[in-house]
Amino acid sequence: MAGDSPRDLVFITSNTNKVVEVKGILKEYGIESKHMDLEYPEIQADSIHEVALTSARHLCERVNRPFFIEDAGLFIEALEGFPGPYSSYVHKTIGNSGILKLMERVQQRASKFESVVAYADSIREIVVFRGVAEGNISLEARGEGWGFDPIFIPKGANKTYAEMGIDAKQRLSHRRTALERFAVWINQRKRNGGLKFSL
Amino acid sequence: MAGDSPRDLVFITSNTNKVVEVKGILKEYGIESKHMDLEYPEIQADSIHEVALTSARHLCERVNRPFFIEDAGLFIEALEGFPGPYSSYVHKTIGNSGILKLMERVQQRASKFESVVAYADSIREIVVFRGVAEGNISLEARGEGWGFDPIFIPKGANKTYAEMGIDAKQRLSHRRTALERFAVWINQRKRNGGLKFSL
């Protein structure tokens, strides 16, 4: 990243689907961030909070500037929280059709999408922000979208995330909520003079 | 573990179901081992080899004596290897009934159980041993047993692991194969004078 300052805030992910969405939301709050394409280990744990926190701790040893990561998962009530922290593996293997098959003949379709943002500042403090979107698993896949977007209907809507289009989805997504909390906190800290990187 | 020698070989697991089985197999080869009940992190990875290797590396920093761990997974061909390295989480959430539901109307039922043993010696070299049992997913759960044993029929058998009883299962299990390879290697190394712990 030639020409970058070691004080620039970086968003670390190898999932390019997320980059535009994440940077866009932060920008609304006046926060510039750069993308760093880096793979990092994730542990097996029942909560994505724990997964992200451990990854951030690990990354602190490799990345010498303020950074954040984002992890998300779909938790289905009738399936005891499955696929939860293993959402991307489950999507890659059994996919949306596997989830719909598991949910055949299941009346109780409540589920939630959860997002966590783990931020490490220049003195290696880590803070985690969380966003949740409640909703239901649809009866069939509808719309074009990545991940579980075609089978998740947020509460109060009758379209799936995928049918809504990215703008409408982003207005109520779990990822937006987590990022907004992060952004508000960053700006507050900046006003209080406690921020260690340049915006 | 009062009275233990720091040179004793220890088997680290928090899954007590495994202890008797694992210690028994090693004993057949004249190898004594002690159980250490310790939880350790596992990473998310597509192969259990990688999961076990990373856990062993981590444990090297915490455990000051020769040790081994064992990890196993069920890989179902028609489900792209699912549940694989996440077998215990998947069992805890959707369970055997979830797997059978995913396999409804699926003709191709081939699957394999895989076990890896990761051993770290006193100079912190790590060696990994692997055992595989080929088989099929049954049409329904049969027999009493832990994990996926009631839905796995090993090749050449018509009973599930759970129906066979522990002795018959152990004669052809993936875990036995991995442990036997480990035991043969240990004994060979001992004969060659290269072994650093007391047996």
C-alpha cells in the first residue's frame, strides 16, 4: 500500500463482497478506510464475538496500524443456532438449498443475522461492536444475492435481503448496525482527543 | 497430575468419550499414556489435519511434555464434505436427524470418517498421523452410540458403528488406524533410540 500512512485505518478482509458495503457505510460518518486483502485464522467457537476477538488479537502481531475486521453469521432458532459461526463453510458446502431442506416442515422459522466488528487501535486495545437483524427463513430462495441473502426475510419486510437490492438491505442490515456503532464510537473518541490514527 | 514425570506421554482432550478408547489402543502396543483434561482452541479450516496441527502448535506453548491430540470428522461426498472439520458443532446443533434430513432423496451416500493424531515430542517437533474409514450414511439412525456412530455404516458391513458395539467398531475404525500408525512410529523411534520420553 504505497503512499499510505501507518496511521490510516485499514479494513482487513479477503472477502471482496464486503469491501464496498463496509467502506461506504463508514464514509457516511466521515471515516475513510483502506482495504487490506489478508487472510487470517479464525477459531472454532460458538459465538462470532469470540471468533472475531481472537482473530483481531492474532492480527495485532502482524499488522502495525489501526485495523478492523468484520464477521457475520446466520443463527436459526429451530436449528439450535446453526450455522452460526460456520456460516461461510456451511454456505460453501450444503448452501441455501441445504438450509431450506433442513427447514422443510419446520413451522418456527425465526432466525437472526449477526455481525461483529472488532477494532484494534494503535496501542492494541481491541473493541468489539455488534449488530443484529431479526427475521425469518423464507420457504424458498428468492432474488439474487451472495451468502444467505436469498433465504433471509428481515422482520417487518416481505422480501428477502436479496430481493431488496443492496441499498434497501443496507438500510436495515446487521452489518450496518455494527458499523454504525463503530463509527459513532470512533467519532466520539476523536472529539475527545483519544484517537490515535489520522482520519 | 501429582507424581507424574514430565517425560510421560499425555493425551490432551476434554472429550472423555475418547479417553478409554484411545488409551486402550495405545496400550496394545505397549504404550502408556495419561489423560490431561484441557480445552484448547481449534481454528476453522477445511481439513482436520490443519486444525490439529495448529492446535498442537498452540499447545506446545502451554504443555511442557510430550503430548498428542486427536481430532475426527465425518465427510459426506454428496454434501461437499460437510460436516467435515465442524462435525462436533454440527452434531450439537442439527444432530443425526439433521444429517439424515439433508440426505433425504439422495442416492449417493458415500462418506468417510477421518481421524488425525497430532503428536508433539519433547523438542516440539509435531508429527501428524491419519486414519480413514470409508462407508455410507444409513437411511435411518440405528443403535446407541455417541457422535455420528448411529448413522455411519463402514464399507463391507451392514451395521452402523453404533450397532456393532465398541469392540467390533474399534477393529476397523478411523481412529484406530491413525493411532496404530502413531504407535508403530513411536515404537520404531524408541528402538532407534530417538525417543525423548519414558514409556
